[in-house]
Amino acid sequence: MESIKSCRSCASSKLTQILDLGVTPLADALVKPENLDKPEGTYPLSVVYCEQCTLIQIRETVPPDVLFCQDYPYYSSFSEALLKHSAANVAEIIARRKLGPEHLVVEIASNDGYLLKNYHAAGIPVLGIDPASGPAQRAMDIGVDTLVDFFTPALAQSLADEGKQADVIHANNVLAHVADTNGIVSALATLVKDDGEIVIEVPYVKDLIEHVEFDTIYHEHLCYFSGIALDKLFRRHGLYLNDVRRLSIHGGSLRLFLGKQEAVQDSVKELLAQERAVGMDTSTYYEDFAQRVDQLKHDLLALLQKLKSEGKSIAAYGAAAKGATMINYVGVGAELVDFVVDRNSYKQGLHMPGQLLPIFAPEKLLESMPDYLLILAWNFADEIRAQQSQYAERGGKFIVPVPKPAIL
Ligand code: DWN
């Protein structure tokens, strides 16, 4: 593991620490039963603000082959909400750009084909690029052509040399995951056609800070983006943030529309003006974040301990990466929560990193009817509560930890 001395975007050494989450295991390093007695790899996790370009980022860089290869357990298609969200995105772009069999759509971090399958179904050629072999194989099984590899400037250049420049490139929840932040942006510029479009989704740091979504901070997420920091990063590589949309997915995200010609729309000007108006281009904006994170930690622990003291049983929903940050930072162990459930069959039978809580299929809930269910995948709380209506009808109650621990 490396620890940065300068900003991942502008290389400035003026970095101000805003949060320290201590030493923690990797959020997606689920533990096999046979390894329960073996020590886990743990890494410090701290967050800094760049005084020069305003980028929020973590200091620590864990090697990508440790984070994203063998046994990477995340499969996008286990969320109906995410599938619907992606299908609507694709339908809008096919219509607006009048895409057909003569075009090419590439997706970086294409996972199990959750998005590209919509273009494939419409007869539009696609190419996915993802280093995680498990999800990539699922994509190929449904006909989505996928390169099992990391997306680098060298790979972008070789694809361009093969005449595979793209009309549209999607990059959802990956810009924050790549250690070479400038490298991935220059690679996007290399791979997109001059009249092409790059569509990126990233969690929005403004929502993270305002809703205390500290659990989305973990080693897979190296950067936490604002419009101001992104605009500087893209312009450095001849790309222009021409349009932007705020989304509710994943606790609040931005959908960014980039091109090689400058045609900046009001949506971008308004977003940047709003950010400056609330001071997101100063470290002052982030000063009280650590204190608010600690308040959430205190409130959640107190709530769970009170329920246990009343003899209540508690389970959790969503063996999510953010769930690992939450239970390890707050200290939610087997003395408070009996087990976790998750629909992702690749996670069932394993244990959460750190607290080692066992992971079962959701059917376990009706079997054992815990009094309370802590929704660790709070970003899908509506979908999960609808899905678990029988549990609620039988008297089960839900707890959401973010933005403020609450019983629903
Ligand atoms: O950036 C990332 C985001 C997009 O996804 C990755 N670095 C890792 C991952 O983060 P996460 O694990 O915190 O993401 P989710 O999507 O919030 O995880 C939700 C978990 O809940 C998954 O394991 C799937 C599961 N789930 C479920 O069991 N039943 C989700 C839904 C909607 C359900 O109904």
C-alpha cells in the first residue's frame, strides 16, 4: 500500500486532512469460513482535501489487483433499481444520438453487463472492459462482449489503433476507483471519437458530506468528486463537462456528459456556482464532517445497545462494501447483530470483513424473524423494504443508519 504525498489530480502537496477512519479491512474482502481464524489484511483509511484543486480523496492506495480481481463479489444486476436506472439511461442516449449497428458503445467497469445488455438488445455493437473475471463472465454469458482487463492509456491507444474508437463511452462508479486519475481521463479522451460522448456517473461529494454518508468511504473509492474538481481534471485532458444531472442513485450521484468540443450548458454553470456559494472550494466546508460522523457513530451504537438491552434481536440487510465501513467504524459486532442477509449468491456463506458477521440468503429473515433489520444498503432502502413487506407484516421493523439512525 502506498500513501500519497500529493493530490491525485493536480499533484499539489497542499493536502488538508478532514477525516480519519482508523485501520480497517478491505470493504469487499469477504471472509471464507475456512479463513475465520486467519488474520485479515488491514489498512489505514484517511481523507484529505486538496487546497489547490479542491479534490476530496483518500491518502491510501491499495493495489488494484488486491481490490478488484479474483473473487470480486460485486454484481450490479442484484438491484432492480440499478437495472431500471441503467436501462432508462441507455434508452435516452440511443434516442438522442440515433445509435444503430454502425456505432460502437464501450463501457469501463461493465461488470455483469447490467447496462451494455440494453444496447446489445437494440442491435448496437458494444464492448465492455472489466478486470473482475466473475462478473465479466456473466456478461459474456448474455452476449455482452467483454475484455477482462484494466482500462489504461495503453489499452485505450491499442483499441484506437485497431479502429475501435467509441461513439459513446459509459464509465459508472469507476472514475473514483482508479489510482491513476489523470491516466483514466486521458485514456477516455483517446478512446472516444472526436464527435463522440463520454457519460460518467460518480457519487456526489456534496450529498456525501450533507447526508453524512461516511460509509461510502473505503479503499475502492480513492476520490470523492465535486463539479469544481471534475471540471479542472477534465479540461486538463482536452475534455469539456458540457452537461450534468443530479441523480438519487447511490445516496446522490452526478451524471456527467463530456465531449471534445466545448459547449457548456447552464446545468454545469449552475452546479459550479452552487458549489462556490456553499464554499466547497474551501476546506472550511469540510471542517465539521468528522464531528458529524462521530455523532452518527454514537447515535447508531446507542440505538442498537438500547434495543439489545430490551431483549430485542437484530439482523442486517446488505453485505455491501459500505456496510463493512459502517459496522467496522461504528463497532457493530455479533454482540449487537446476529447475521447479515444479501441476495447476491456469491456473498452468501461468507462473512463480513472485520466483524466476521455471517452472510445468509434473505429467506433467513422469515425463518428467524429478528425484531429489527438494520439496512446497511440504505441506498436501496425503498427497494429492500418493498421486497421485505412480509417481514414487516409479521412485525419486523427496519433501521436506516444514514443520514441519521432511525427506526422506520
Ligand atoms: O462503487 C461501488 C458501488 C457502486 O457498489 C463499488 N465500489 C462497490 C459497490 O458498493 P456497495 O457494495 O456498497 O454497493 P451497493 O450497491 O449499495 O450494495 C448493495 C448490496 O445489497 C449488494 O451486495 C446487493 C445487495 N442487495 C440485496 O441483497 N437485495 C441489493 C438490493 C437492492 C436487494 O434488493
